[in-house]
Amino acid sequence: MRDRMMLGMTAGLLANVPKVMVGHAAKARRLASTTHREIAAGMFMDSTMVNMPAGMMLGCVVDFALASLYGVLAAFALERVGRDYWPVKGAMLGYSLWTFGIGVMSRLGATKVYPLSPQTNWVLLGNHLLWGMLTAGLISHLGEDLFSGRPEKRPNLPRRLRRHVRKR
């Protein structure tokens, strides 16, 4: 895949699926008191409404949209710094997003639902590390064309006018 934006969106969305599954399994086993879906829904509604059907749908959409956005940022970052050591770089990305997204932004009032227990925070940190490593791995492996060198830039012209463009 050569398009950084599509690569990042795809990797972020695909990596979010296991993150969501692990988060819900942890909540079902009472290892965590909240999930990313609930935190995401809390950005737009009161905490009493996040577990209603409309709140769950909105939380899911917001969580996946954020994963897609962060995946694009990860694609640009990995293109800039290189894809070697991608598990470490992905884990660092996941840790940074956990610190900023869950730690800083929730305390600044971005969401009405945030984790209070240490155990829930450890689960959410693990989820973010998993997401970061999977995203970096997907970007690294799906973006072979992106990392192999710069593709030849073609002018965005109709075919009938392309022959008039001088080649370098």
C-alpha cells in the first residue's frame, strides 16, 4: 500500500479489533471496570447513558474512528523514523496514546467516564500497548511500497495531456 493515509487507517482499524476484544474480556472477568468504548462514549454523553444501546453504538464508532486517526499518525511517524524495531516503536506509540488520551485528556474533562482503579488502568495500558504493536506491525508489513523508497511522482493530469509533460 503506498497511500499513507489509507495504510494508517487500515492498520489502526484492524489493530483495534483485538484491543476491543481483550478489553471486553477483561471487563467480563472483572479485571477492569470500564472499556475504551465506554470512555469514548463518555466524550459525548453522560456516564449514565454510555451502556444504553445508543451509547454503546456511539462509543464503538468513536473508538474505531480514534483508532483510525491514530493509525494515520502512526503511519506518518513510522515513515519518518523507519520501521526497524517496529514492536518497540509501536509499544511506545501505544504508551504515548494511553498517557495522553486516557491520562491527560480524561483529567482535563474530555470524557465523563475514566478509569479510577489501578487494575483497570493496567488493563487499559496493556490494550494500548497491544494496539500500538499491532498497528506498527501492520504498517510495517502492509506498507512495503511505502518504505522501499519514494514512488515516481506522476502528474495529476488527464491522459491526453500527460504526454506533453517532460520527464526528468
